[in-house]
Amino acid sequence: MLVLLPLVAADGFSSLVDDARLKVVLSYPVEARLGDCFTLVLQVTFLGDVDVERMWLKVSYTSEAGTTTLLNDNLVSTPTFYSTGINIIKTYSLCIPNVQRRDPLVTATFFANYTRETTYQPLTHTWHIAAVRQRTYQDLLNDLNRAQEQINQLRTTIQILETEINTLRTRLEEALNTAAMLTARLNSSREEIKRLEQRIQTMSEEYRQLNDRYVSTVGELKALQASYEMLSRENEALSTSYQQLLHDYRNLTKEYSMLQATFNQLHELYEGLVTRHESAKQQIGYLQSQLDENRRELGDLRLRYSLLSDENLLHRNIAYAEAFIILAVVVAAVSYGLSRRRIWRSPPALPPPPPPNT
């Protein structure tokens, strides 16, 4: 009786039991990748005492191009007795050719010829152990997991982008509002720029006028500086002249003081002369009366002279007396005239000196 128990998983195995005497378990991958290697494990367990004439395992790679043998292992090549419980375990590493084929497949064939009911009876079983693909189920599963991760990342990214989109929409609305405000401000700024340009033109004209005035003022300033320098020199000369005049004034003041003292002395002398003048006037009056008397006497003398013409000596004496009287009268008159001129020609006071230039 043959019992077959297959089990497919990521790493599958298949088990068969023949007539409760022989159990064969084959572990293998359910799929293989082109150019990769995989592990195959064979375990034969003897459930009863048997004689084995021959036992082998063959693994083949089959495609539309034909069949290629990957493994051919003679487990038992000569009759051998195996008691109950003995195990034969074999582990194989097999590699798939790296050649692109259509629908390739890996198969394993187990053959055993052993005694059942005192006679040898063969047992043959073939497993389709692995489908060969460029990409295995695990690869696809990994790709699926990566794709799922990418999908999750993309979903997260989409959520982030949606949030950013909402934020950007809000910012766009704000930017549109800001743009409208900026447009209004731009128009206002343009008007302000025009106004400022007009103001700049006006200020440029004012600047030109001010520059002309500045140039004229600079010329006037230079002329004033030249005048100032000339006036400074004149001031220095005037200061020198003032010092000289002040020195002369002081000298004149001293002379004036001396002249004032002399004038005082002369005034005292004048007072004395006035007194003497009054006395002289009295004396002149007296002399005038004497002169009149002398004239009368002269007349008498002339009369007498005429009577006494022969007396020459007498005539000379009379002439001398007349000349003396006339000289006395002239001297008195001259003294009176000089005294009158001194009274009317008294010296004036000197003016004060001018103040110095500051």
C-alpha cells in the first residue's frame, strides 16, 4: 500500500509510505530562480526489516529544449539488509542553469527495489518539486511588500501633499489677496514715483539755481575775503597810525598842559597888565593934560621963539622937549593896543583824543 502526503509551503516537502515498510520524505523548495542554487533533502526510513537490491534518486531540469540531469545518486547499488528504524538522510545542493526557457520544471524521481512478501518489488515515484521562474513567489512577495510600503509611503506622501496643497491653497488665497494689495500699492507707488519724478525735476531746477547762487556766492566770498584781507591790512595800518596819533596826542596833551600853565601865567600877567592899563589910561590922561599944557607952553615957546629967533640954543631945547613928549604919547598908545589884542586872543582848550578802533 502506497500513501502519498504532499505539503506545499515556502519550503515544501512530500512524504510517501509504501506497505508500512518504507517511508520516503523529500524536502524541497516550491520554486527556484534561474541561475540560483537550492537545497534538496532526502530522508528514507525503514519501518520494517527489508532487503534492498537497489535505490537511487534522480533530479532533472525539464523545458521545451529537453531534459537536463541535475542529480543522479545511487543510494544502494548492491543488495543490502536494513533493519527497522534505520534512516538514510541525504542533503543535496543543486543549481539551476541560467538559460531562459519557457515553462521549465525541476522533477525528482525516486526508485527502490526491495523485498515485500519475500520477493523484490520495485517502487518508483516522481515529484514535480519546483517551478523555475526568473522571479520567484518570494521575489514577488518582497516586491509586493516593497510596493505596499511604497504605497503606504505614497499614501502618507499624498496626505502630506494634500495638507501642503490645502496649505498652499490657503497661501495662494493669501498670496492673491497680497498680490491684489501689492497691485494697488504698485499703482499707488507708480503715482508716487511720477510725483517724485516731478518733484525731482523741480528740485533739480532749484538745485541748478542754488548752484548758480552758490557759484556767485563763492565769487562774492572770495571778493569779500580779498576785501577783508585788504581791510585787515588797512586796520593794521590804522592801528599803527592810531598808536602813533595816540602817542602824538599824549605828547600834545603834555604840551597843552604846559601851554595851559603858560596861559594861566599869561592870564595872571594879563590881569596885571589890565591893572597897569587902567593906571596907564590914567597916566595917559594925565600925560594928555600935560601934552595939552606942553602944547600951550610950546605955543608960548614958539611965540617966544619967534620973538627970540636969534636964540638958537633955546630953539633946540624946545625941539627936543617936543620930540620927547610925542615919543611918550606914542609909547603909551602902543602899550594900550597890545594889551587889548592879548585880551581878545586868549588860547582855546584842546579837544579830547578820538577813541581807538576796535
